Amino acid sequence: MDMVRYVECPRDAWQALPGPLPLEARRRFLVACAEAGLRALDAGSFVSPRAVPQLADSAEMLGGLALPEGSEVLAIVANDRGVERALAVAGVHALGLPVSLSARFEARNVGRTPDATQAWLPRWRERVVAGGRTPVVYLSMGFGNPDGEPWHPDDTAAAVARVRALGIDRIALADTVGRAGASEVEAVLAACDRPGELGLHLHARPEAWEPLLAAALRHGVRWFEGALGGLGGCPFADDALVGNLPTERVVPWLHARGLVTTVDEAALEGLAQDAATLAGMAG
């Protein structure tokens, strides 16, 4: 059985909205996603509430959720205080850390240099593992950056190797600003050791994702991430049409190619409508 790990990312969708959504509506949506087989959920954010006010109540949102057995909730952290807050919530199973290959984006996103983040990573991993959670690193700007900073696929491959050397096995490459075409996906994965063990968190225009995933499948990738309705993305993309991969289209596309997920395909259109309705509640 050719199994794919598919991660639904409402956190990425919600943090792009102009304001917070009703708490109980978000909780109901997360439960509905998990009951439909979207068991891996990137759902919380324990960064500064000034930076992401839409998810400032992540502890309350994720605490006590009645999710099906086998569900995994990931929350994003960026510093020691965020780790501490996330570890205090029993409903958080994995902690995700964005690590940018771009010095400018790392400063803008988490207020550190890449070297400072690399120096902090061993302590971060130790605290996450000691807390009984799974550490996940997202290598952002993994396919280049919009600021003219030097970048080569070998840079991404070297970053993967550095993170793996610390004992962190779950690593996803993020196309933060939607720059990657199929050729870039091919080049980066070809440069990386054991590419089939990596995840991909891609941002793309609605019509542009299929060649990217086809390239990834050729390199053995079996971990993809997206958001119902293609909502969210990155405000630095400078293209309003660039968003997350649309789950309701991607999952059937994977199934049609003989790949297996835990997702009930029949539930996806309704969930996508629910996601759009929920987004319309943003205050």
C-alpha cells in the first residue's frame, strides 16, 4: 500500500485572515476535519499574539478537543516561550519550527539570524522531545527567495543535512512565496539525500500545483500539506492568487494515481465549503 501523509493546515489559512474567527466554530471545524480522515492537523500557533492575533487563543482552542484516535495536532512555535506554552497543552502532539534559508525572512519572521536559529535548534529539539512531543522543522524559502539573496538547490540540501544531524527526522521543505515550478522541485529534491523522507509545504496558484506534485512523486515524496479551499499562503508572495494547495482537489488527485490517504474523499467538498464559510466570519 502506497501511503501518503497528508497534513491539513487550517492554521496557515486562518492566520492570513483579517481577524480572528469564533473559537467554537474553529473547534467544530477541526473535529469535522479529523472525523473525515484529515487526522494530521497543523492547527495552532504559539508565537507572539501581536504577530498572529488570529490564533492567540490556541491553548483554549486545542485543549480538550475530542478528536478520533490516531489524530495528530501540530502547533507552530518560534522561541522558548512558545515551546513552554505549547507543551502545556495536552492536545498538542507535535511542535513545528520554521527555519528560513533567507536571512532577511528569518529576521522578519522570527527576529533571529539563521546562525542563531541553528545554534538554538539542539536545545529546541531537546525540550520538545523531553516534553513527549514530535519536533518538526519547516525549511522556509527552500526553493529560493524574492529578495535577491544568493540561493542554490545545494543550499537547501545542506540545510536538510544540518537538521538531520541534530536527530530531527521530520523535515518539510516550504515554498514560502510560491516561487517553485516543477523544475525547481526536481532540482531541490535531486540535491537532497533521501528526498522521499521529506515533506512538502508548497504555495502555488490554483492551476499550478499538479506539475509540482508530479515532480515530487517521482522523487518518492509521500508527505504533502495543504488547506481546504486553498486558503492562506504567505503575505510576502506579492501575488494574491498564491495560496495553499487545495485539499479538496489534491487528495482526489493523489487517490487517482493509486496513492492512499486516511481521508474520506466524499467529505472534502462539504468541508471546503465549510472552510470558506468559516473564513467569511473573520472579524
